[in-house]
Amino acid sequence: MQGLADGYFVAPYTVGDYLAGLLGQGVVPTSDPVFVEAEQTVRDEARRWLSTGGTKSPEYYHRELGKLVWDYCGMERNQNGLEKALSEIPALREEFQKNVRVLGSAEGVNQSLEKVGRVADFFDLGELMCRDALMREESCGGHFRVEHQTDDGEAQRNDDEFAFVGAWEWNGDGTAQTLHKEQLVFENVKPTQRSYK
């Protein structure tokens, strides 16, 4: 299941294919303004994490965030739990940003620094997963909203409103993501309710 949520497992397989198409186009010099800006952003971020002087490890916050997502945005979820997660995740993120302790330096390999960056990404991902689950007023697939079930306890889809492929656009830190929808059109097979009985 980790591979479904963790781009660190997916990216190596997708980026390589993209980069293969760029072969023969020449190397982007490290003096290119985009490269310089990206490198400076990474250096600033590393310096910020290393200077927090906090008392808790990245692993502590990873576990706490994971518990929130597990408890309130797991396979069975409900509106109250999702709203609770959406109120607790920002508070935990704020504590994380102020009180995480990152050991080592920005020079060379630093697994603690790598981990804190990953956990920061997981805060964004976990919060977005909860927002998406709260927005979906239906039960579908392996994700069961208890408010949306048949009298027999089966998942109740809402194909009129949620027959789409969704992609969330990142708009920067502190800014809500934008949902882009592509409607699904069923020409040969029509969706029907699934029964697990």
C-alpha cells in the first residue's frame, strides 16, 4: 500500500521514461536561472530544517500524522472523523515546523534531513487525502463513507456527481489545491452497484 501514496517509489519509474525523451537535447548548465533558483530553494529549506532546534524527531511526527490519517481517512471514514483530521493536521504541521529536530549538516548525505523533507510532503498529502475524501459524498471501491451506504450496508456510489477522474493541482505552501475534473463517459458498459455479498 505504501507504493500507492509514496511518490518515492513511483517517481524513479516515471521520471526515467520522461528523461529518456530528452536525450540528445544537451545538458542544462548549472548556471541556468531555473537551476540556480531550485538549488537555492533546496539550500534554504535545508538550512531552515537544521536550525529549528526542536526536541522531537521526524519519525515522531511521521507516526503522529500516520495515526491521524489511519484513524480518520482509512478504508472506513465519516464526515466527523475527516473534519477532525482536517483540524488536527494543520496544528500538528505547525508544531512539526517549529519543534522538529534534524541532526547532522546540509553537506553530504543526511538521512535525517531527507526524512524531514519526506514528512513535510506527507503532511500535504495527508491533508489533501482528507479534503478529497470529505468532498466525495459517496462510498466507492475500498473507501467506505459510513454516511453513504445501502440498507444492506453496501457501498453507495453517487455516479451522477462523482463519475470523474480528479487531479489536484498544487498551488504552493499555504494555498488550497485546485481540483481538476475529467468526466468519465461510459459508452459500452454502464456502471452498476457492486455487492460484496
